[in-house]
Amino acid sequence: MARGPAPADMNTARLIRVDQSGRGDFKKIQDAIDSVPSHNNELVFIWVKPGTYREKIVVPEEKPYITLSGSNAADTIITWKQGTDLLESAAISVFAPDFVGRFLTIQNTFGSSGIAVALRVSADRAAFYGCRIISYQDTLLDDAGRHYFKNCYIEGATDFICGNAASLYEKCHLHSTSERGGAMTAQHRNSGEENTGFMFLGCKITGTGSTLLGRPWGACSRVVFGYTYMSNVVVPKGWSDWGDQTKQRTVVYGEYKCYGVGANRAKRVSWSRNLSTNEAAVFFTKDMIGGRAWLRPSPSHFKRSSSTSSTINV
């Protein structure tokens, strides 16, 4: 979808309240999203009051500039139970550009018997702050576009961050529940010409059992970790070629100034990289995702429908 005109006022958003008690504008999150007009050209802030919302949510391509926000991820929970299909199982699917998610728990409770996506992001310019994203296999389908995740908790066992987006993860907590042999990432970059990859900056890796840092879904898979704490859950070899030695020549798997028992590179596979300072500088910046042009602060003023704007404390 071609990018339409940006909102004229980037400080003021139309406020929509979702409250299961009936004291908001809607009881269901999807109903609030459905109320946003197609080809929307103003900021829309959907404020979700605490509760457990058992919904399968889709943010359509033609509804940009939506923020979906709780106040605290621990008590604002969006949950769904569906598995087996990578593209259809997500609790939340984001197809609209310029989307923001804040302070939400997003989970798929299908369990450990197959694919079960919690969050699918298939749109350009999406950002998530303080969210908890939880499932077992393919938890976060970081599918396509440029994305930013900050202070998020992401949990899973098998390929639980996967896809071919260009994404910067800053100060995120990755928690592996793999008993053995799981992988945290399966990045799907297919060509060296694609400017995609997963960059982890100042993150923390914990878990139970053991896990790989990543394995290549695509031949030119690209994943880098910088200034990241790695517990002993990370296996010494770090990375896998997923049974295809030809990919050892084309993947880009790098680490820079990571620390913790799991960051010891003495037994890392030889085809992973200990990045130089110059190499690392390319990856660990918002410029990698063009973020300075589209990441936006939270609105400071809110309005109801066409009413006069005012300050509302959310």
C-alpha cells in the first residue's frame, strides 16, 4: 500500500476506550479497530483497560496510524488459542503501517504441539513498547517491513522470532522454554541484496534447558547481538546451519561485546562473526531501520471524535 499523507497533527490523537465493563466506547478491541475509517489520516489511540481479552485481532492494511495501548502489560492480556498455520494462527496480525503497540500481553495458548503465532507483523513502520509476547513455536512472526521493539519480553522454544523483517530489538528480554536444541531466531533473508535482519541491542537472554541463538530460514539469514547478556541457556556453538552447510558461506551471524556464560565464543561455530567496532556500528542504530524518519513519541493531547482536543491522562 502506498503511504498516504501523514497526520497534520502528530501530537494529538483521537481517543477510543475499550473496557469490558461497558464504561468505554467498545467492549471488544476488534470493534474499536473496525470503527477507524479506511485510509485514516489522523493518529488514533485505542486505550485498552485492564482485562483478559479473548480475541483474534486484525489491524487491516488500510488503517494506518493506530496505537493499541494498555497501561500495564501484566494486566492487559490479549489471548487466543490457535495453531498449525503460520500465517493464520496469530492472536494479533498487523497489516497497517505506522502501528504502535504498548504495554500489552499478547499470547497464543495453543501449546507445544506445533506452530502457534502470538503476534504477526506484516507491515512497514511498526513499533512495540513494553509488551509481553508469549507462545511456544514461532511466537513472533516478524514478517516484513521495518520494526522496532523496546523493553519487550518475548518467550518461546522453537524459532520463536522468525520472518524477514528489518528489526531492531532494544533492551528486550528473550526467554527460551526449549528443553534442548531450540532456536531463538529463524531469520528469512534470502538474498544479500535484501536490507533485512534482526538486530538485538542491550538485550537479555534467559531460559530453561538449552537454545541456539539462531538458524537460517533463508540462505542469507542475518542476526546480530550486541551488548547482550547471555545466560548458560545458550549452547556453546551458538548457531546452526539447519543441516545445510552451503548456508555457512551466506549467513551473517554476529556478536559484539556480549557477556555472561552463554556469550563465551571459544566454541562458537567458525562461520559466525565476532564483529569489529566498525561492523557493529552499522547494525546497532535506528538508522538501520530508518527509524528517525518514522518512530514517533506518544501523543500529548487526545480528543473524542470531532470534539475539541484536550489533555487526557492515559
